[in-house]
Amino acid sequence: RDMLWGGFLALLWMLQITLNIFIARNMRRYGISEAMIPDIIQVFQLIIVVYFSSAFVLRFAFPSLALEKRTAWVIGSAPIALEKIFVAKYAWYAALFSCISLLAGTLNASVLGISVGGALIFIIFIVTATATTTAFGMGIAALFPNFETDDPQMISTSLPGLVYILLSLAYGAIGAWALYLFRVHGDISSFLLFILTSIIAGAIIFQCAKHSFKTLELG
């Protein structure tokens, strides 16, 4: 079921990339240069990346802690701190989802013919956003664990899951606005502020989540 769900999300993402190919072909057909690409299109690409990466986090990373209850006795008897397992899980999911987002972002940038400088800024944005949304998802899951069910779909649609969805949507909107200000007005401060705020916010919720393991009982 997890493979089918992941395949479904990947299919939707590929359809979006196909749409970009259609846009790029029509641009070449009518002689539209890269400089004439509406900045809103690139901003929209960032929103799409945040949406899909958040969907992957919600489906796979968010329920991962709750699913540890199945093997709680193994973890409890192992000489490994639970927060170290949490950090390892975060590193794995953040790297995996960042690679997926990076691949999709690079494809979108190449298809639309975005300049190297614009593509580099876009890639920095999406990698930062993916790592931060992963920290948000796993942090909220650790602060408000749900051990009543082992169904990832039910865990994802719980109250903490809904909070994560709203937080991700708000974060994506802020990131898109920062990218828009940078692309349209050349406001470098919006770019730097978004990156810095993402790092700080992700670090805070990550540290709070690690601290919660001192009193967390799996079984």
C-alpha cells in the first residue's frame, strides 16, 4: 500500500512536469524567451514542490515514530537512545525527500529553460523547504505521538497531522512570497530571511522533539 501511495504521488508529480514540457514547447513555438517567463510560474513551481514534499512527509515520515510501537520491546532492550533513532530517521527522510525534490526541481528548471543563476536560487529554496517541512512533520509527530493505531492513513489525518498540513501550507506560501520578491524586485533580504528563518524554525522544533523523548514511553 505504501508503494502504491508513493507511486501515485510520483505520478502526479510527473504529470506536473509533463505540463511544464507542454508549456516549454509552446514557448519555443511562439518564440518566447526565458526572460519573458512570468515570475509567477517559477513561484508556482516552489509551491508545487512544497506541496508534494509535504505529502511524502505526511504519508511516510510523519507516522514513522508511531509505528515504532510495534517493535517497542526491541528498542527498549537495545543500547540505543530513542532520540538517536529519531535523528537517524530524520536524516534519512530529509535526504531522500530532498533528492526527490531536487530531481523534480532540476527537471522543471531545465524544461522551462530557466537560467543557471535562477535555477540555483530555485534549488536552494526547494532543498531548504524540503528539509524544513520534514523537520516540522517529524517534530510534530514526536511532540504529539499517536500510539492508538498503526494505520499511517489514520495517523496522518489526526489532529497533529492536520496541524502539520496547515503549517506546511502557510510555510509554502511564505516561501513563495519570498521567492516572488526576490525574482521581481531583486530583494535579496527576502531570500536570506527565508533561509535563516527556515533553519531556525526547523532547529527549534527539532530540539523540542528530541527533548520530548526523555519522558516518552513507547510501550
